[in-house]
Amino acid sequence: MATVVGAVCGVALAALFVASVRIQFFDAADLHRHRSPLGLLRQYRLFSPAPVRADIHLLVRDIDHVGRALPVREVTSIRLRRPVDTLWNPRRRRWLPWRAAMLELAAFTTDLADDRAAVQVAPAYLAVLGVATAEPAEGAAACQFLFVERFGTDPARSPVVLFCSAVHRLEGGGDGR
Amino acid sequence: MTPSWLTGFGDASAAVRATAVLLGLGQAVTTLEYVAVRDAFGDRGIYAWPALRLGRPARPPAWTRLRDTVFGRSGTLVLFGVRLVLSLALAVLGATGAWPALAGAAAVALAVVLVAENVRIPWGREGADDLAVHVALGLAVVALCDAAGAPPVGLVYIAAMAALAYVTAGVTKVVEPLWRSGEALAWVVNLQSFGAPWAYDLLEPRPRLRWFLCWLTMVAEMATPLAVLLPAPGFVAVLALGFAFHVANAVVMGLNSFVWTFAATYPSAAFVWAQLHT
């Protein structure tokens, strides 16, 4: 009994390890095609090969019922490091997904070169749209979101727009909800 | 002269208990961090299940209903509650050494919950979150093997996965000119998200220090698995360097979960070391 259990467990873990080694060699396109159902196979390219070089910010532009743009608001809430973050850093659980969402949108947009409007039904797009429309500005009837890349504190480098959504009408738009 | 605490990890139960404490505490912190941002799991949050479910494969209706119930906002909060209880139970039972069968059951249950949350939270995960799932799987397999009187192959698996994570991180850095030149470190510490102004002020005007730290990181990450071949002082020094590296990352970059998760793999590495050297 002990031999059988040990052998079965050993073979299963060895197979999982070999599959994990194999996936480290995949490029982004391979990864997109071979997603493991339970998400157990992941790459461990921690800050590599290219290091993270920019912060991702989500900006929302609200539009009122006559089509006038309201002040742009930032949804992302990245703040400077605090000593307590060494032990307790829940806020990064909010902004970590922005980068993944932005990369997924970029991949979808590239894949859907002939039908770019289809990106609007991508899970990443819908999730970000939900966040963007969660708390519209007073008087907003529609909104549009943008992903912007900002290169640290280097004043010589301007932020770059990475992705710009379509304009979406808000439910009950125009009465400030 | 080999320290007795190190040879003590040659006993699988000592390695399992240490792993359980570190994994349990780390997972408790991570779970509470998710609970602190629970509004992000609502229907208009970045982890909104109504949006993320569209990226999952189609299943039979009954399965889909179950999945939507478990992964909806309320279900997810319940899942976090279960995860927190299991994490703390694993840490306490591991520390006291009481009721090993119950600790084994907690390890199996925690592995199941972490795999489920792997599906629920497809993005915004760190390498430490991914590795923690494999540490829990390894502990769960150790518990199953222990119940059947089989050898603790799960500990070898945990050590192997940690080695894979370190080597991959090192090799993928060394092929990148920005890491080899030392420039990468200045980029990372200059970020609002992963950097710190004091670290940027320290490193930006010191290219030699940046170069040294980048190469130290790359070489150490690639060579870490070889530590099990070293004599005791060398092995302990490598683990101490690794732990200091993760603590430094937690201070500078706010990556606190890496400290717990990678430290949780060290008892398994010590178990493998002890098997090779005794």
C-alpha cells in the first residue's frame, strides 16, 4: 500500500514538475494558447527578462449629456512605499491586476486586428469598464477609460497612452448616478 | 561541524512542521490582504466574477451554477474565510506539533482552496502566490503519503519547485542587457508601484553598486539549487542570503508575500540537504 501510494504521488508530482519546467520556455503566444485549466502551470520570470519599467495608471474621462468632457479622474491608487508595506501591503492587491488587464487587452487588440471592436467583450475590458463606471462624476452621461504608462519620477519622459476604450453610455446617465 | 538544528530537518516531520508554520502565517497575511480589498471582488471591481467568468471554458449548467455560487462575491468571501481558518490552523498545529493527522487534513484542504482561488483570481497574482499553491500541494501529498506510510515525496517536490522558480528568474534576467548592465535596478526602484524614493536616491548615482547588486541577484538565483551540494556552512549561508534578499525586496518593493512563501520552501531544501549529507 505504502509503495503504491508513494509511487502514484511521486509520478504525479514529477509530471507536474516536468510540465512546470516546460512552460518556462513558452513565449507569450504559447502561454496564451496553452492555459492550464487550474492555473497550476505558471512562469517564474520574476521582473525579467525586461524589468517592469513603468507604472500603469487607469484614467477615466466622463462626458456629460451635451457631450462636454468633465475633468479626467484617476482610478488607480498607487502610493509611495511606507515602512508598514514590508509586513502588510493590501493596496497592491488592487493595482497588481491593472498591468495584467492592460497586457490582456493589448493581446486581444493584436489578435483581433480585423475586428478590434470585439475587444469590448473581453473579460479584461468588461472588468475594467465596471471599475471605470462604478463611481461616475456628477452629471456624467458617458465615460471612456485609458491606460497610461508613467516612467517613474523621470521628468524628461511624458506619460504614454497604451489603450483607449470606446465611449460608453452610463445607465441612468445624465442625472449624476 | 554541522549544526544540530540543520540535521534535525533530516526528520521529515520537523521539515513539514516548519513548512506548515511559514506557509500558514504567509497565507493568513495574504488572505487578510484580499479581505481588506474585498470591494474589488464585487460586480464592479477589478476581480468581478461576472466579467472573469467569460474567460472560463463552458461547462455543464449544473457545474456552471456551482462555480458561480462559489466564485460570486459572497462565495468568494466565504472562501477567504475558510482559507484564513485553514492557514491559521496549519500554523498553530505546525508550531505545537499537536494532532498531526488534523494538520495533514488542514494541509489537504488548504491546497484545495488555493487551487480553487487560482481559478477565481486569474490576474494580479505574484510569483509568490503561484509558488504557495505548489508548497500547499507538496504538503498535502506529504500528509497523504504519511497516512499510507509512504516516503515524503512532497518535500522533494517543494524544494524542486523553489529551485525552478529561482533558476528561471535568474536565467531570464541574465539574457537581458538591462539586467547585465545594472540599469534594471534603477528602473524598478524608480517606480511608484515597486520602488521607493530613498532606494532610488541611493542607487541612481551609484552605477557600480547597481551593477554589483544586479549580478549578485542573477548569479545567486541561478546558483541557489546547487546549495544542497555544499557543506553545512555554505548551505546555511546560501539560505541566509536568500532570506535577506526577500526581506530586502519586502522593504524596498513591498513584496511581503515572497518572504513567507520562499522561506516556507527552505525546510524542504534542508530536508533534501540532510538526505544527501547524512
